[in-house]
Amino acid sequence: MIYIFLTILAGFCYSLMSVFIKMAYDFSNEPTITFFRFFSALAMLMPIYFISGKPTLKTKVPFLHFIRGLFGFLMFTLYTIALQYIPVENALALNSTYPLFIPLLLFLVFKEKISKNTILGIVIGFIGVYIIINPSTQDYMSWAAILALVSAVCSAASNITIRTLRQTESSFSIVFYFFLIATIVSLFYMLVTKPQINLEAIWLLLGIAVTSLVSQQLLSYVLKFLHPNIVSSLMYSSIVFGFLFSWVFWGKVPTFLQIIGTLIIISGMMILKKTKLPVKQVNKKVV
């Protein structure tokens, strides 16, 4: 029971991180938010490195680490941009569709077969996506909603990259190089724009970093005791918290289409989780 609670807490923290990101736009800009998220997480990771006995950081595949870091950077950057323009719950729902893209990418890259149940789950999931985006409504059929969906594609690509990294790399080195590369890339990204930060933004940026790191650490811990499919299913609670936070902070009551679209997306992904997937496929979200 405690592991279920911790998983839901991880979903709560991820949703709260999204709220902090949306609030931070009142005092900062997207490149600054992105850089401080990765830099703060990297800084918080260093004490863990020494406490863990200085695990090896040697790598045989630096280019693969770079690819993973780039996909992770793109995922968070696109998601952050989307949060500025669409409701938190919509961004969370669209970003959480990454499992729908994993079988498609595995088919395109590794030629792995897609079962009929997987196709059914993907089709149902994208029906939910269509309802969430709502092409008949100008506010929701926006480039920001599309960016939130593309961020899910980047998240799926990052998961698949980790599948290969795990064959030769330690868990700590995968996380370390991800934050290191993403920090460097986001630093250049911030420098070519105009950094925007003040005292109010600092507190929100710290909140983003802390909630992000806590969410990831909780997930890493509970995955030792719960099946990845159970953890991924419980993480959909972040969407529910998104609806709650949107109501509390912005007074937005969820529409009927938002609720139906979210339920259909979750239904599609639940079908995917019941499908017998290739052994090497990654089932959990790691970005």
C-alpha cells in the first residue's frame, strides 16, 4: 500500500511541477525555466553520487548518451512551451500519450511487429487525443497542443534509447549524462535568447527542480517493488491532479470533452499495457 501511495505522490509532484512551470511564465521565460530545471537537478544529483560510493561514470556509448539527452531536452522544452498556452490538464494528458508512440517507433526503427491489440490501443488512444485537441475549437487546436503531443514522441524516443543504454551502462551513469547533456544544451539555448529571472522566479524555479527530482526519485524507488505497468497506470493520477490544480489556481472547471478525451486516452494505454510487448521494450517513463 505504501508503494501505491508513493507512486501517486510522484504523480502529484509531476503535476505540481507543471503548475510551477505555468506560474513561472509570469516572471521568467521558457529558455531560463528549462536551463534551471536541468541545472538544479544535476546539482542535486551530485550529493547522491558521493553517498552512493562514487559509481563509475565510464561509458562506451557517449554518442548514444547525447542522443538520449537531446530527446529529453526536446521533450521538456516542448512541454514547457505548451504549458504557457494550454491548460495544465491538457498538457499533461497529451504529454502522457508517449506509450502510444513507443510501438510505432519500435516498428519504424527496429522493425518489431505490432500486434492487433497494440493497434487497437493506439487507435483508441488517438481518438482521445483528437477529442482533447478538439479541432473545432480554436483555443485547443493550436500549435501549443501539437507541441505537447510532439513532446510525447520525444519522450517515447528517449525511452527506446534507454533500452539500448541499459545493455552496457549503469543506471546512475544514464541519469548523470542525461542531466549533464541536457544542462549544457539548455545553457546554449538560454544564452542565444535573453535570460529572464527575478526573485519571484527563483522560488518557482527551485520548486520546479525539487518537484521534478522528487518525482523521479520516488519512481526509481517504487519500481523496485511494483511492476512498471502498475506504476505507469498510477502515474495517470497526475492528469487528475492537473484538473484539480487548474480549478484551484485558475478557476477552470474541466469540460465534458476534456474528461471524456482523458478517459479514452487512458483506456487506450491500458490496452497497450495488457498487450504482451517485446522483452526489451521500455515500459516506464524516465524523463
